[in-house]
Amino acid sequence: MTAALAGCTVVVTREHRGELGRLLDVAGAAVEHIPLIEIAEVDDARRRQLDSAIAAEPDWVIVTSAAGADRVGAVAHHPAVRLAAVGTATASRLAAVAERPVDVTPDRQIAAGLVEAFVERVDGPQHVVIARGDLAGDDVAAGLTAAGHTVDVHIAYRTLVRVPSEAERARAAAADAVVFASGSSARAWTDALGGDAARRLPPIVVAIGPTTRAVAEESGLKITHEAAEHSLAGIIDELSHAWRKRAGQ
């Protein structure tokens, strides 16, 4: 059986290919990894604030990215502190660095999905520490606060724009598709490519969900497809459908 994405060249803009790159490989895609962001550390004061907040043993620590997981795991070993992550790849990284399972991971791997899963599974007001990047949205914090929880938000890392080379720009424009798994990745495309951002988009542009789509469109990018299941697997399914349709299969 022919792989679903055989012959399809897909741009991945994350700092690392990660789980998304692996899933694309399995589906038979040719992955063009063109990082448009770089992760940088926060200053010492913010680092100490985050470490102290987790060391004080809140009820929950929540991370929304693998970079956030990397920066809380070393101080999140205490079993009294429960863990939640916005997606399976982030949960896997958090479980590895915290050396124990993650308690809540939503089926819909977007901020709204995490809020829904948390509210459904957790009883009573909780003290929650959220570790996120400086460009991440406030949807998780706002949703949990509205549900009656006490939420402490800490910036765990900074997201910097990486400007691609001319060769990378050409490869991106020549690709068949690009996938955006977060609003920050869509925003980074515009920030990195400037006035060329919309023109450099491949024919197929897939967003993981409505929040990412909204950020992309606010940034002047046209999203051609949105994953029905808001997860990395959902991105692969939507991209496969779009590719088959484009190839006339």
C-alpha cells in the first residue's frame, strides 16, 4: 500500500522535527525542516520564581509545550504535585523529565481541549502553576480561572525568531505543504519572512485547530485546511486528505 503522503514535501518550522516530523516520516512525506524559532532561557529572576512556585508544591503544574516541560521536570518530581500537558508529545517529554506519568492530557491537543479535560476530571478549586513561553496565549489560564481555580502563570522560556537563509526560503516556497501546530509557529512564519510570508506559502497550509488558524489569519496567512481532530495525528489525517485530493486520488 502506498504511504498516504508519498511524494508530498512538507515544511516543519518547529525548533526540532520532534514527534510531528516522525509522524510525517511514517506517512511517507519528505520533510523540509526549516526552523523559524529558537528557544532561549529567561533571566535568573524568572527562573528562580518558577522553581520556587513548583517547589512550594501547588496542586498542579501545567505545561503547553515540550520546551516548557524541559524547564519544570527537574523540580516536579514530588508525587503530590499532579501534572497536565496540552498534547501527547508534550506529555511524553514531561513524563520523561519528571520521571512519572502525566495525569491529564486532552484528546483535543489545543488549549481549549486541556481546559475541558481538566474541568471534567478535576474536582474542587485547585492551585495551578502554568509554565509557558513568552509568546503563548492566555487561553489555558483564562479558562481555568473562569472555572474557579487559582492560577499562577510563569514564563519558562523565550521564543526568538530565526530568519531563514535564501536557500531555505526557496525550499519552503517549493514545498507542497506547511503545517502549523501552534499559533506561535504561524506567527513565526510571518515574522521570519516579512513581506514575503504569504507569497512563500505552499499550496496546502494545515492548522491544528481554530486558535492556530485565527493567529495565522491575523498574521496575514491563508489557512487552506484545519485538522478535524486537534492533534498531531489530526494534522497528518487532514494533510493526507488534502494531498490525495490535490493528487486527484
